[in-house]
Amino acid sequence: MLYPIYRIALLIYHDFSTSYLAAVLAAFAFYALEQTSGLIGMDHDDVAFTAYVGASVWAYYEYRVSARPGRWLVAVGAFAGAAVLCKWLTGLVVYAAWGLDILSDPARRRVVMQYVHAGLSVVAATVVWLPWQLFTAYHYPLESAYERSYNARHFTEALEGHAHDWYYHFALLPIHYGAICGLLVLGVGWALFSADRHRPVGLLLAIAGLIYAFFTLAATKMYSYTYVVSPLLFVIAARPLALFIAWLPGRFAGRPWGVGLATAGLLLAVVLLDARPWGVYTVHFQEGSYGLYQEMLQRPARTANARLYAQLGEDLPAEYLIINVPGSEEVQAMFHSGRTVYSWPPSEAQVRSLIQQGWRITAFDSHHNQQLPTYVRATPGFRLIWGAPE
């Protein structure tokens, strides 16, 4: 994703320093590195979504300046279509910015070919994401209908306990960006009130605004929803930093070594503030949350639970599945036990269906915030696992 970030900045500002610094901010971003470490849930999907959305924006900027725009409008569609396959229709946000870009330009909005190009790009995106939807709807009609309905419910219902205040995503800015928030504020101000307001940087602000508005209105709120615009925000944050570095030679006239030392010191400070190694140490060596988790990582407890799941796999008859394991540990439990495992208890209708299919249920008793319903205990052959996972 670093090259698209570099190119977006270069196409907007025509300045190597801004482009380079935008890529540096992205390369050392603490939150992005924690995502790729596997620490943050849904990391694989969120990282891919961020890459595809960022790449679709990059392709659009290339389209705007290319002498051969056809291949770039197809690239916009390909990346946007892949983003839809990750996180559904929010992956098409680049087209909202495209439309705003056309309508805000008096010359472009009167050119029919502008709309034709946008339409062709949407067709390209549809060619990417629609076949999978048709395939699943045909071969798995019940499952695909449920997933479409469930996706839509995220906007109107706070699913899986992810209900938060309306300002939740704004409160996450310090966790997402740390001290870089200061550069981001300066960058937004510079984009709005300096000569840069005449550059196409407004598209980045528009996309970020749309994403924050959408997920603020959505009832279900999760950690990484708005981090999808981080590549664009790094471009904005890099601008004031680049301008400050460009200002330094005037303060060290006749002392090039002073410029070099000041620049190197500034870059080192920015990298440290961006990467936050103290946060990495807190999370990965001290079992602290550093704002990323509401609870401690509890590696000793997870290790003990892994042994428990392995023992259950050896002791239970083949027809038993396991439910009510700690939230987010179902994959670990399946791996170590070799059984079908559920975290939260299934609904009463789902339990009846499982029993009719010949399954039997064993479950951990109520623990933490997970209650074991009485209808589960009443199922034929039910077994209660003694104690509770740590």
C-alpha cells in the first residue's frame, strides 16, 4: 500500500518530500502494524479493505492525469469491486468522491464523457463483485440471504454488543494515530485554508468525511471501521511536516550540517511517535491493553484454555459439539479440540435443529458476560463442562 500512498501524494502536491513522508507515516503506523500482527480482531479483512479502498483512490488520481484514462478507470473498478467483496458496499466510496469531483468542476460537469467514464468504471467494479453474489445466491440461497440481511442490520442494530456513543470513532483517533493526530489537524487546516485548497486534496477530505459520517450513523461500531481512510489521512498529515522540513534550510544558512541534523532528528522523532514502540512493549511484553483491548490479552489464560480444549477433544464422544467458550476463542478451541465450537450460545431454534441432526451439546457454564441459557441445559444428552475457562 506504500506505493499508492506515495503516488497519491505526488499527484496532489508534485513534491517528493510530501510523498516520501506520507509513505513513511504509513510504513511505521502503530495501529496498522498491530493489525498485521494479528492482535486486532478482523485484521485480515480490515487490512485488505484498507488496501483496496486506498488503491481505488490512487487509480482515480492516476485516471485524472493520464493520457490513456481507459486502463485507469478499469483499475478503479477492479480495486473498488475487490473492496466490496471485503466489506460490502462501503467499498464503492471512491465513486461518491468521483461524482463530487465532477459536479464541483463547472467545466467537467458539462462533458458527457465524464459520466460515461464513471459509468464504465462502475461496470468494471460490478464485474468483479457481482459474480460471487450470484454464485452464492444460487448455490447457498439461505446462507447468502442471511448474510445480506445481517450486513444490512449493522446500520440499524448494534450487533454482537458493539453499541457505542455517536462520537466513538472520533474518540479512537488518538488510538489510531497517536501523536500524528497533531500533524493531521495541521494538514486538514492547511488543505482548507492555504493555497493547497486549489489542489485536488479536497477529494481525500471528502472520502474521509463520508466514511466517518457513515460509520457514525451506523448502529454497530467497531475498532477498525474508519481506519480504512488511514492511507488518505497519512497523505494529509505529511504535508505540514514536509513544509516544515523545507523551511529548515532558511534557519541554518551556511550550516548544511545543521539542516541535516535537524531533519534527521525530526524524522526520528516522527517515526518514534508514529510507531510507538512503548505501546508495542506494553501490549506484547507486559500484557497491557494500551487502549486496543478492553481486557488484558491474558496469554497465560489462553495457554491454559488451549490445554483444556485439547483434553475435551480426546474425552468427548464424536457427536458432541462445544459451546459457550470465551468470545473470540472459538477458532483456537476448534483447532485444539478438533470439534465444532461456538462462542456465544446458539438460539433455541438453532439448538433444536442441531439436535434433530443428531448432534449433542456440551457447554461451559455461565462465565464472564456469557450466560448459558436454560434451553441448552434441557437438551437431550447435554453435558456441562466442569468449571469455566480462564
